[in-house]
Amino acid sequence: MSGALEIAGTGPFREAFAATLAGPCAAEPGWLRDLRQAAFDAFARIGPPGKRLESWRYTAPRLQKWLVPALGADNAQAVARSEAIADGIVWYDLRSALADDPDRLRDLWQADIEAVVAAGDQPLALLNAAFATQVTLVTASPGAICPAPREFGFFGAGQSRLLVDLEAGASLALFGHYGLKVPGWAHIGAAIRIGKGAHMRRLRLQEDSRGAITQTTNVSLAEDARFSQTTLAFGAEAARDDVRVRIDGKGAAVSLTGVGLVGPGNHQDMTTVVDHRVGGASSNQKFRNIVAAKGRALYQGKVIVRPDAQATEADQESRNLLLDAKAEAITKPELEIFADDVKCTHGATVGELDADQLFYLAARGIGEDEARAMLVTAFYEELLADVEPPDLHRRLQQAAAGFLSGRQSAERATG
């Protein structure tokens, strides 16, 4: 500990962390254990998510009962694995990264901790940096190209961690499929560094989960870099997707797109911060939520434009569709602009299905369930339309269609 006051409620986490260092992480090099300790000490100063952190005001009460500290998985007997998934692009697990590329692993891990500490309100990202032993490192050499999305999944409780480093001119597409099959808490942390002129396309499907599922993503972009992310999320009793993007290079561009399909009693929180630190860059955010009875969707997005970030273009859009009078949507787009020459917009809407459109479809012989499904699909499909390849697009469509049909069946059963 650094001597700073430790927040109440962190004691059980400290005990679990000490056991993790003594067990699964006992054979790790000293520098990694030191980084884990630095992350945990920073967590102890902030404490678990609570209402004192403004960005956690709505989600912390739903999440608290699930935040049970757990040991990191013991991977000591696992076989080290590295795989070239394309020319110049390598996929490592933790053991192989420590053996084959430790300097880059250390650099990414340390830079992520520093960014999270600076943000001051990502305690779960700090826990992830301290505890996670299920770690994937993806590296791309200058100009390397991954021709199709690489898929990976995580479906258990605990902590997993993704580190990505794209060098100049590289291109990578990843598809992450997440869920929680049994009650508990799962957290997926990601730290992504995108070099000059490099491009990363990230697609994510977060299945309807039991318990709590949380994600933190921290991205940094160099000059002319591109980062685009599309997420389809089904919520959980408590779900939070926290994305922070730092634009460090002129000509960089960010696109964040999210669709939340929030079932009865579920809570889905989509939180973003895009920090324009230099001029001549752009960001675009579009988020849409469809919320069933007793469900809650939350979007809180912030765009920061620093004084030197002239000629910035930034747009935010949050639209929410309530399927029942007992559904709830909270939307908080926010701009902090400290430059003069900018083009920044934001907007938010909350509404119900259009009765006139339902009447129009009914007049043409379309049943109520089918008509509602058509209108809901039209509401979100625009944001998924450019997902490639086509089979991945179909998977996302099928997942969304299953949610809608299941909700309608549940309504008929309880109606």
C-alpha cells in the first residue's frame, strides 16, 4: 500500500488478491506482480463502485451484491500457446506472451493502469488488471492485415483480459462473444493501442446473462488511426459496458455503435468517454435501446474537446424505445468543449412504438406480434446493417429476433 486511506469494503478483495499472488500468480515475473499490486492499490484508494462515483450512480446499487472477490484461475498447468492468425498478426495467451513478447505485454499493461488511474472512476478495470490470469495478447506488425474477423468467447464467471497492439498501417477485426451461463459476476477488460494509420474493427455480442456482466475498454489512437466498435447487448440483472477512447493523433476517427435489447428486470448500462486531445479528428456515437417491462437502459456518453483540439467533429445520438409503461430509459449525452473551431452535436429521444404505424400494418393484415417485431427490428437494424461478413450479420439478427420472440411468448404466458 502507498499509505493512502483504503476505502471501506475493500478488505475481502485484499484477502483474495493476496491469495491470488500466492497461488495462480506465484511464478510470474516480479514486474508483472508489481503491476498487479499497483492496480490493486489504486483500486483500494477508489473502492468498489458506489454512488460517490457519479458515473456509477444508477448501476452500482444493482451490481453490489454480485461483486464477490474470487481467486484468479490457476493456469499453471496450461500449455503456453501462441498462434499466427495472419501474416504478421500473432495471438498469445498469458504464458506465451511472457515467454515471447514480455516487453510489449508489460508496456501495454502499465499504460492501461496509468490511463485508468487518471480517469479515476473505473475501479473494475483496476480489479481486472490486478486479478486477471485469463489473458490474451494480440499484436500486429506494420502493415499486417487480418482478412476476416477473429472470434473468441468468454462464458464463465471471473476476470478475462484482452490486450491489443496494432503497429502502423495494420488492420484487425475481432468478434467477441460473451455471456454468463450461471449466476455470478464476469468482467471482460480490454486495452487497445492503435498505431499511425492502423485500423481496428471490433464486434461484440453480449448474451442475456444471469447475475452481473461488466466490461471495460480503453483505447488510444495515433495519427490517422481508426477504431470502430459495434455492440449488441442483452443485459443482465446488472450489466455495464464502459468504453473510453483517447484520441492522440490528428486525422484519427472513432465510431461507437451499440444496440441494447433489455429484458424484464434487466439493467443495461452503456457508458462512453471520447477524449479529443488533438485537432483534426472525428468521433461518431450511435446507441439505441429497446426496453421491455421492468427493464432499465442507461446511456451516459461524454465527449471532451481539449483546448488544442481545433477542427474537431463529434456527434452523439441516443434513441430509446420503451415496449411497456413500466420500462425505463435514462439517457445522458454530454459535451465538454474547450476549443472554438468545432462541430459537435448530441441528441436523445425516448418513446414508444408508433400507434399509427401499428394501425397501418394491421390494416394490411399483419398481426400485432409481427407488426411490433417489424417496427422494433427497423428501429435497431440500421446500426447493424454494415456488419460483415454476412454470416456474422445473420448471427446478430437471429440473436435479436430470438429476444423479441421470447419476450412476446413470455407476455402471452403471463398476460
